[in-house]
Amino acid sequence: MMRPMTVEMPLGSTLPRRARRLVDEALQDTRVVLVNGARQSGKSTMVGLIGRERGAEWRTLDRAVTRQAAEFDPTTFVLHDQLLVIDEVQRVPELLLAIKEVVDADPRPGRFLLTGSAKVLALRGVPDALPGRVETVELWPLSQGEIDGKPDGFVDAVFSSGPDLRHTSGEARAGYAERVVRGGFPEAVARSGRRREAFFDNYVDDLVTRDVMQLTEIERRAQMNALIRMLAARSGQLLVPGKLANALDLPQSTVGRYLGLLEEVFLFKRIPAWSRNVNARAVSTTKAAMVDSGIAANLLGETVQSLQRLDGPLGGLLEGFVSSELGRQLTWARVRAELFHYRTKDGVEVDCVLEDRRGRVVAIEIKASATVRADDFRGIRHLDERVGEDLVAGIVLYTGRETLPFGPKYRAVPISALWELGAEN
């Protein structure tokens, strides 16, 4: 007899998540489904709703007594005839081998629904237990479309419409500044002012003291905190561990290890460099993007008011914000594409490059300005010359209100097109 499932639903639980469809589909034909993402991004809420509807057993490893039972006897812990939901499975990674034994003996789909606040299957010391048995769904903090009830269809729209893409926006610089500062964590969306700042402060502190320390001992907590602030300040810039090591007076190997830990707990992501060997002068260095712009803005002490100033630092934070919105959409878009950046040794760059599996490319520049000049397409033109017909469109996303043509394939498009456009423009 299954116990009724009781789950505390945090703030923002009523907002529908686009990843919900991906989880439901995976449970139909996959034995184990893992929802991975940052703490407080809404994993437990979404999975709790799915489990409740399916009459699932719910066990969270954030509870000490539950965690102790899992550690003591992993095999017995995972024995269950129907769907078993295990929240924060990274806290007892030994469960993965026990889950493997269960689903190998009984390969019915929809046996386990797991959540993790670290990259569970990449954790050091975790056995490679579930290849071919698990599907991973990545859950980011709320997208702007999820918050506003908008389609979130830019990626599909730009690949299908190319330069025929059209969008008119009612958003101005102040609105974009508010979105950057708010970010997408449900708790932060539900708060404002000092209460939102308190959430972000506690979030980062808890992330280091709880999740990072669970993964490994860190020798220098102060330097780890300084590194996090540096990542926020360098959002959209090249990620060069040697420079960070010099600034922190730490060995580069230590900085590299710290960066890996912060990526494993979904605080930031690396955006790889795009290349087809079309240009020997292209750099291969990754760029850093904070998973949530609200955390980045808070770490830098920026507010809606400071970002509205024309001399304010909106540009870098806005690039990180847009990159993260694109990253969210790529998890559910029909077009199977990846996110890159492009930069040459001469400093020619394109902020975001989307490439689908057919080799089609969309080049995107991000501007905090409400006006666009022909020179803003410099990097896009450079890339266009090298990929030719594979360039679907070159887009400058800006804070203005109209879509403007700058040549046959080039368009200036308001940033709000990211969440306001449907898949078919």
C-alpha cells in the first residue's frame, strides 16, 4: 500500500514549467529519469507535482533520517513496485548502483524519478551505473516566458523564419534592468528589494557551505567567495583560469578545481568557443555565464536604478541574462541546437552562436543600447563570410522596440523577442 505523498510546495509552485513535458515523455519509455539543476530552481516542486499525480512514493535525502536509511542499506531503500521519487540523490550517490540492480531485474519504464542539485552522473567517485537506463532533464531557474506566461519560442522561430523574423516590443531599458536583477529563482521572483537581496546572499552562502563542501573540502573559503564575485563581474568574458589565479594569489590548479565545483552545483556555465576550423585565428577559450543574472547582479551590488544609468554596467549582465535565456530554451526547443561564442585573436567576436545538427548557424550580438549601428554587425559579417549559406540569420538583440533590417540576412531585434515570440513567428 503506497503512502499518500506530502510535499511542501515553495513559492512560485503554480507557474508551469516547460521541462514538465520532457519529464512526462521520458517516464513513458525510460526506466530512470533524472531532473538536474540548481538548488531552488523548482525541481522538487515540479517533480512533486508529477509524483503526486502518479501516486508515487516520495523520499527526500535532505532529511537526515531518510539519508541515514539510504546510506545504511541502499538496496532495501530503493525497493518499490511503482514509481519512486528520490529528491537530492547526489547526497547518497551509492543509491545509483542499487537502482541499476532494480531496473535491470525489472526494466519497466517509469521506475525512478530523481532530482539532483549537482551534476550527479559526473560526480567524482560515482559509479558509472546507469548508461542506457537514465534520461537527464536539465531544469534551469524560471525563464522569462514562464514568469510572464509567454511562448519562449525564439530559438525555434529564428531557425524557421531567419531574416523574416519580426517583433515589436513594449519593453524599455528599465524593464530589462528589472528582469536582470530579478533573475529566475522562484523565491527571488516572489520578492523585491532587500528581501530579494537577502535570498541571494543566503543562497550563495548555503551553496558553498552545503553543496560545495559536500563535494570536497575547500582550503580557502575566502578565495572561493572572491572567485564567485569575479565570475559575476566577468559574465560574458573569456574564462582564463591563469588570470583568475593571479588575481586570487592561488595556484592555477586550485582555481581550476574550484571552477569545476561551482559548475557542478550549477552556479555558472561555460560557453564553449565555436569553430569549424574556418579560421586559424579563432580562439578556443570558453566564456563564463552565471546561471542566474539575479545572483550576478546581487554579487556586484547592482540595482535596477544603477543598471538604468547609461554609464551603468548593464551590458555584461545583459549578455549573461540573454545567454541564460537561450540556454533555457535549448532544453525544450524543437530545433536541436547548441550554444557557443565566437572570438578571433584579433578581437572580432560574436556573443552567441547557435548551431543546429545540420550545421545551420544563427549569430547573435547583444547590445544594451536602444539604437543599433551597422558596425554592431561587424562580428556577424566576419562569421558570415566564413560560413556562407549556412548562416540562417545575423541578429543584434537590443533594448529598442522595433525590428530593423541591416541587409538581406541581418536584423536588429528587441531582446524581448526571446520570450514573446512563439515557435512559429
